[in-house]
Amino acid sequence: MSSSCATIPPVHIAVVAVVMVALGCSELPNGSASPESDGKARPDQELWDSKIIWSDAGQVSAVIRAGHVKRFVGAKLVEMDEGVTVDLFNKKGNQEGVMTGLSGRLDERRRVAQVIGEVRLNLFGDDKTGPTVLTADRVDANDIRKTLVATGSVKIA
């Protein structure tokens, strides 16, 4: 299986600019692996049908919903599964798109999100760009740099 990396065109980066930052095509940094992977740590919080709101100075940039959420406070890591949906908002507070996937991870320290597995990103567009749909194996995003990076089998329509 071949792997590719594609970045979203600049016009669409502006649409989701208030949401996330590019990680390149890398994994979360060493030391950010799931604390449960060694079988010792348990999540500090475990929730079902949950919503996480990302905001800056009171302005919502994303609303993240997942069927199952595990939060590891010390590692500043959130793992999500049972379906993940991310509503993306612009600086004016208008919804600009929605991203869905099977699972995901949030690195709270770096404000980096990964949506993993059968990812579909629908950007609503405007009169100039129109709607855009991107599918990928994974989309990494960072709320500080305001960019998205799609990896794996990437298609843009």
C-alpha cells in the first residue's frame, strides 16, 4: 500500500485557519504515546457521547464530538473512538466545514488533533471556491499554526 501526503490548498487553509496547525506527515511526538499502551495507566476521565470545544479568547474554532473519550490528564492526551466528528468554524463564528473519522487523538499541550481512519473533510466553500471534499487515512491538525495535513490515501474532489 503506497502512502502519500497532501496539503490542503491555501484558500481552504484560510477557511479552517481558526482550527488547526500542520504537523507535517509525522506521528505525535515520542512520549505522547497512549499511556494505556503499556497496560499500566488508566484514563483519568472516560466519557461516552461527549463534546470537546476548542476556543481562543471565547471564540469557538472547533467542536469535537466522539462516541467514546479517554482523557489522560498528566500526559495532556485525549483518545477518541466510536466515531469522531469535528465541526470547523471561521473567525466570525460561522461553521466552515465538518470532518469525520473512525477515531482520533488530541495532544492538549501542543493543541494538535489527529482524526484517523476513513477521514472525510467537507469544506463548505464560498461563492469563489465552492464546496470541497477531501478523503484521507488521517488528517493532522494544529490549532496554533492554523493548518491541516492529510496523509495516506488522499483524494480531493
